[in-house]
Amino acid sequence: MRLFKRSKKRDTENVGPDDLLLKALINNEAITREKAMTIPAVSGAVDFISGSIACMPVRLFKYEDGEVVEQKGDRRCKLLNTDTGDTLDAFQMKKAIVEDYLMGKGGYAYIQRSRNDVTGIFYVQDIYVVIMKMYYPIFKQFWIDVEGARYEPYEFLKILRNTKDGASGIGITVEVSKALETAYQTLLYQLGLVKKGGNKRGFLKSQR
């Protein structure tokens, strides 16, 4: 019995690159955002979408005497289009928010206020945002926790994808995880073949 156990262990340890795809499907490994972004198609699509949206200017309108009139010179437009008050400019902030919107649980930015005036918009990575929920299906309520500090929902700008509670959304890595996982493991499979010089495992064939 020890002989069989030793042989089984040796077979498990000697799994080569050719078996990575099969091993991943058997182990049901979860795809992460970092792994998904190594897939060229995913990285290119996310960069194109986030970059296109980040280039779009944000304008402010309001009704005056039954007509829609653009409000020029409003500070909020300046914060969203040029200077956010943060270390990121408006383009970088919007691009980061859209990327979190697509790949994470949502895009978040803290709204800094001085009385009734908005003085800054500070982007916050979604990995630092923890949603504290009160689990009532009708009267939904939540708070946002960042590094141990609690904030009210109105203190944050939230851009969410496929949300059901208004607090967090569902990213692509969760929605199409199997497709992304397969693509990622296929890349590893091909990389293993390249490292081996393109040699695949073969079989000997005879007429008998």
C-alpha cells in the first residue's frame, strides 16, 4: 500500500504545463481581477472603454422657465473635468472609476465638502471600500467603511454595475468568471508549451 501511495504522490507532483488547463478545471480555481487583466482581449477592452469615457467632458444643466440651460463656470464641472483636488486629475480619476466599475464591485470617490460647496473629489480604490449593510429587503440601509472610518452613502460618488442594493455592484470577473478562467488558463498552457520549445506529449503507434 505504501508503494501505491508513493506512486500517487509522485504523479501529483509531476504535473507539467500541459496539464495546467485540466488541473485548473478540476480544482475550480477562481479568477481574480489581476489574472483577468493579463488576458490581452480583456485588458484592451477595459482600457478602450475606460479611456473613451474618461475623455468625455461632464456638463451641468438645469431647467429655467421650462427650458434646459447649460450651467457654465460651475465648480463641480471643474472638479469632474480638470482639477479634482486629489493627486489624480479628472481624466485619471474617471478612468480608474470606470475600471473599478467593470472589474470590481464598483467605482467610488469621496466627495469633500465645505458647508454646501463641493471642494474636492477623491478617488478610492474599491479594495479599500467595505460595505456595512442593514439587511432589510425593503428599507435598505448601509454605510461605507474605509480603513476603519465610517461614512454615510451621500458622502461618496458611487458608479455601480448590476447593483441590487445601491451599495455595491457585480464585476465582470464574477459575472463571466468561467470564460475568463478558461482564457487565462489557456494562456498558461501556451506559455508552458513555449518554455518547453513547443514540444507536446505524444504517443507511439504501431500496426498491432
